[in-house]
Amino acid sequence: MPRKSPQEVPVHMWMALLSLVMVQLCIAMVTDPSRTAHSKMDLGDLDDDNEYKPTEANVERRGEEGEEKEGGGRFTESTSPPLKCQRCCDSGEQLPPPYPYPAYQVVPQINITILKGEKGTRGERGHYGKAGKSGGLGPRGAAGMKGNKGSIGIPGEPCKTYYSAFSVGRKKALHSNEYYQVVVFDTEFVNLYKHFNMFTGKFYCYIPGVYFFSLNAHTWNQKETYLHLMRNEQEVVILYAQPSDRSIMQSQSLMLELEEKDEVWVRLFKGERENAIFSDDFDTYITFSGYLIKAKTEV
């Protein structure tokens, strides 16, 4: 079989061969101690701060290796190998260490669940926190069910009771004159707390409220009977009888709501017309009575 000339070799084969040569050259540069100034530096030369500091064993070993170098130079503890090529114009400041960063080590992964301990005891109760702000008013709740009937309460104090009553009579006849006359009574049947004044012939109201009054009179033959039941100076009701051959008993009654200091009394009309009321010393023909029905404070 005839041999191919270099011109006949494919291009991709030349490219593969060139790549192989480049890889071998790079490996030689990395492994050759003469290519790098600090290729022989050991990890033992790093201190705790990962700064370059050669140990005694490494210094001696490097010294022996230095004898084999051209020029007969030897590295000692005081003279460390050059870290970088310097020019004559460069300053003499110390260069930074070749390994300024910490050396990373492979740390095995540990399953933390295996090392989980037992559950600890409960701690002490902490202090109460500060009171929070008052919340807004919530919505009105639904009406609850009706409760049971309560027990009877303690009896209260009895209500204060007020009394006022009187009943008086007259045994003397009375004839009219040119003036109005107050009918004065001379017989006292009932007069609680002396609310009726026998001297003036008037009932004085000490307890405001509703009162009942009644007036009875005996007429005179052939004469008119004309009386008024008065409240203070105001006529309230009239007791009247026309002239007649026969005398009769005439009456009037009513209820009045009185205020304190009001006065109730009986008045005989003046003598424009002759009128009179009859009575004698043996019997009482004229009576005036009244009593309190309900005090105003109880209304």
C-alpha cells in the first residue's frame, strides 16, 4: 500500500496532534519546580492565619534541594524562596503571602437527626407582657334565654300614712245682715291635729291632696237659705232653699284638691234678701265635715 504524503493527511488529525502536544507541555510546566518559585511550598508552612511561615523541617529540605540548583544558592530559615520575580526598579517591600486565603478542608457530613437529644424540661413561666390597647366595641350579641323567676325580695318600709279629718256643728241660729258672715261652729265632734280652727270657723290645709267635704243646714220658715262653700275667697258650691211655710234639711257635698295653706269655710249671704239658718240649744241642726282621701305625696 503506498504511503501518504504530509499534504494528504487530514486536517483534523493535525489538530488533534497539536492539542496533545499542548497538554503535555502544560503538565510539564506545572510539575517542573523551576517554572514556579513556590511550587515546593508545603501546607505546613502556613500558620493559623494562613500566612507563609516555613517550618524547620521544610527549611532543611529546601536547603538540600537548593544545592542542586545552578549557582549553588541555598535557602535558609532566614531567607525564604522568592515568591515572585522582582526587577531592579521594584521596591523592597515584602510581597503578600502566596496563600492569603484559608485552606479549605473536606468536612464529613453528619446526620443531625442521629445526634438529637431527649426533650428538655419545661422552663419557668415568663413575666406578663404589657397590656395591649383596648379593642373596639364588638357587635351586639343575640338575646339570651329567659331566666328563672327570682325569689321574693325583702319587704320594704311601710308607706307613711297621712290623716286629716274634722266634723263640727252649730246650735245657734244665724240671720243675715248687710255684710257677708262666716258661719262659726260651736260644737267639735272630730278635729284631728286641730286642722279646723274653731275660733275662725275655717279648715286649714296642712297636707296637700284630695279632700271630701259635706255641709248640712236646716232652713227657716218663710225665709230664704243662701250659703256658699268657700275655698279661700272663691265661691265653690252653693246651698240654697227658697222661702217656704215649712222648714227642711238641706245638704251639699263635694271633693276638692287642695294645696298647702288653702282654707275652706262656709259663708252666709248678705242681707239683700232676708235669709237665715235654724238651730237651737237642744239639738244640732247645722254640721260641717271634711277629711283627706289621698295625700298628694302618695299620688
